[in-house]
Amino acid sequence: MGLLEPHGRGRRAFWRDALSEHSQPAIVVHSLTHAVAALQAATAADRDIVLLSAPGAGIFAGAGWFAALIDAVRSAVPTAKFTAILDCGDDAGAAQAALRAGVEAAIFTGRADVAERLTAIAQQARVSLLTTRPQPLLDLGELFFASSDTLRERCADALASV
């Protein structure tokens, strides 16, 4: 069982030390089109990946948007194996909203004492809380308006490089 695999959720709230050990490449997605393209490329390559939100997306887009995006992408690419992480930056309210929305994993980079309290809440909700952001393999933000084919190709190239 890998650290970021869905069946391992809720076992360890802080992944600070283990982040460098996981082998799933992270792709930053900004839309449903991005997420679908990333998962189609990962499925074609028979790879597990991490769908990572933009930095601070929990603050400006919200946990509801991210939860809906993940539900939609699971329907669009049902055979994909992935972990979804919402970045809430240092906003405790955004992190709490992510926990309430039932996202799989959230990033909170705020004060340590607040992170400890959020960890207790996350454990009860069986949501994983990270205190550092994984280093992404690829950020699709620069290709925001690219075609699905271009996005898939870019993701496939990035996944082939690791």
C-alpha cells in the first residue's frame, strides 16, 4: 500500500516526512479538462498519480468546487488510480471547509498549533492533512486553454520522463 493511495487514508494525518518517499507524480490541475487529460494519460501509462490543486485553491475556488471536480473526474475516468489533494494555503477556514466537504487530502501551511487542531479534526473525518505541498511534476496552468489532446500529450510526456 502506497502512502497516498486512497485505501491508506486516515492512517497518518501529517505526511511531512513521508512526502519525499512517495512515488506518485503530482500534476497540478486547474479545471475538469485538465484533470480528465491527466488521468487519461496516467491510465494509458498504467500509473497512479496525484491530482494537485493550484496553490491556495481551497481559498479562492473552494472545497465544494474541488469535491465536485473530483466527483466528475471519477465518473469521466472510472478506471484511473489517483489521489486528490486540495491546497488550502495557510487559511484554517478553507482547510476546515475541505474537511467538511470530504476531500481526500488537504494541505494546510499555517501555524503549527492550528495544524495540530486541524489534524485532530481530519483524523475524525478520515481525511489526510499535509503541512507541506508536494513538488509537482507538471503544472497545467500554463496550458489553461489548450485542447484535450495537447493536455493529454503533455501529461503523457511528463509521466514518461519519470
